[in-house]
Amino acid sequence: MTIRIASIVLSLAGLLALILGALFWIGVALNLVSMHMLLGLLAVGALWVIGVAQAFSKGGSWTIAACALVIGAITAVLGMMQASLMVGASHWVIQFIHLVLGILTIGVGHMGAARYRKGSSG
């Protein structure tokens, strides 16, 4: 049940964070940066729950667990620091890397959740 809840939180928080991020990129809703950061931290937290479950479940994948923890940490740190990285015309590079990491956060989390469900059903 914990993995199911984490997967739902990951989906909702991740999707809303991606939508807000896209709005920021086009210059809209810039006053919602704190909400975007909260949603991103919720998504990373859900990813970490799924990663820890992978590490300690029977038939779990240590590779998925390690990737979940590392990707989550990098996503959170880059997200919190990105305003001060490569300021100027090249800042889009940091934004793009953050976008890719956000998509990876959602993808690795759902991959881990699916593997957990498959392992616990058999």
C-alpha cells in the first residue's frame, strides 16, 4: 500500500511540477516557484520511498534503488541551486538538465513501483 501511495504522489506531484516548470520556461506564473519546489520535493520523496522499497524487498533491484536515490538527490540539489547556475544566456542548459532529471525522477519511480508490484504479486 505504501508503494501505491508513493506512486500516486509521484505521479501527481511530478506532473504538476512539470506543468509549472513549463509555464516558468515561457515566462508565466513566476510567482509559483515555491509551489514548484514543494511539488518537486514531494516527487523526490516519493521516489526515495520507492527506491528504499526496492532495496529491501524480496526480489528488489539494488540498481533501481541506487538510481532512485542518486537521481532524486541530484534533481533536488540542482533544482534548489539552479537560479544561481550559468546565469545569463546559457541558463537554458541548466533548465533543460533539470527538466530531464524531473522526467527521470518520474520514470525511475514508476519503473521501481512496477517492479515492486510484479515481485509482490508472484
